[in-house]
Amino acid sequence: MKISFNWLRELCDLKPGVTADSVAGKLTLAGLEVESIERRGRDLTGVLVAEVRGARPHPSAEKLSIVRLVAGGAEEEGVCGAPNVPPPGGKVAWAPPGASLPGGRKL
């Protein structure tokens, strides 16, 4: 079973500065097996939470759409390949130009 460390923080009221490694050690001493610790998102930079303002079909690609969104107070447009863009008011992860994604990809 995979459990988020942030979820453990909420449920267990962990003190500031407590690390995932120290919690894993204590869980192991309590008789619970911790097989591994996965650290995700360390190679992500520049990805923002944005609010969808609208979407329209891409003019030259059937499976793409142009999404209008607001992030950090600025309104932007971006190309999206996801078929499940939420309606206006929904929140999405947005990687603007210059953001770094897993695998060393830079937009």
C-alpha cells in the first residue's frame, strides 16, 4: 500500500522537521514494513495551478484544444491534448514555457 507522507502529517500531527526517513524507521521498529520511499516531483519546476476560463478546439489539430486560463493573476492561453479539460472555474496543473518536467524535459 502506498501512503502519502503529507497524508501522514495530517493524520498524525507530526512535528516540524520530521522527515519521511525518520517516520519510516519508526514504523519499521513498530513492526510495519516500509518497502521504499518514493520522492516525486523533485524534477518539476515552474508548474503552476491555474484556473480554466474557457476552451475551444485547436484550428489545425483535431485532438488538441486551446485552453484559456489564469495563473498568478495573468491570463494565458495554452495548447492542451487532454480530453478531460474541466469547465470554466476548474483547476488544472499548467506548465508554462520554461517549466521543467520529469525526464529532463524543458518547455
